Amino acid sequence: MGGGDVIEIKKVRKYARCIGLLFQVVDDILDMIKSSKELGKTVGKDLKRHRSHRDTMIGNISSRLHAQIKDYPNEAVNFRNIFESEIFGLSLRQGLGKDVEPIYVKELGTTLSKEEIYKTLVTDIMGGAIDVDWRDFFP
């Protein structure tokens, strides 16, 4: 890739992934706060199309929260665990049209759980973005 060494190529890939994620987040936000005239495209389609997913997510979060409080009334609630799984599931339903169940990966010879898929697709990528020395790109 352009004569770069392995480390340079890794840095560019991490940078490109981060830019792609950033673009998607900004696009989703603009879709909610700007008008069709300002953006030059129809806005609000994503929100209308995914309203049922959002309502399901809210119901699931509420159920998990109530169950946590009922089963462990004297323990602190780990909101991150409750929201993380539901938000990831929502993003999969919006992007793929369905949630993801554990899948067998032939190349690895193992089955990945939904939590492992989340770690691979979200946590590892975000960790990579944090590890990048952005000064390499903006001297």
C-alpha cells in the first residue's frame, strides 16, 4: 500500500476505520437535527424506520433493570452492562435487519458469542483508535 511498512499500514487502517465510524455518527446526528433542505437529502427516514427497534430496546432495558434491582436489591447497578448489550443489538437490527446470535467461525475453529462479536466489532476498534498516535497524521 503505497510503499509503507507494516506499522505505517496499520496506522492508516486504524485511522481509516476511525474516520468511517466518525462519518457514520455525524451522519446519524445530522439526520436528526438538520432539515432536508440543509442536507440536500431526505431526513428522518432512519428514525422512522427504526422506531420499533428503539421501542423494543427501551422495553428490554427496563426489564433488565427491574430484574437486576429485584434480584440484587443491595448491589449497585452496572448500567454499562445493561445498555451495552441492548445498544449493540439495536445497531445490528438497524444495520442488518436482525440481531446476531453466536456464530461459528470456521477459520478460528470456534463459536463466537454475542459478547465476543461486540468486543471484536466495537471495543477492539475503539481501543485501536485510542492507541493511534494522531500526531503521525497531523504533524
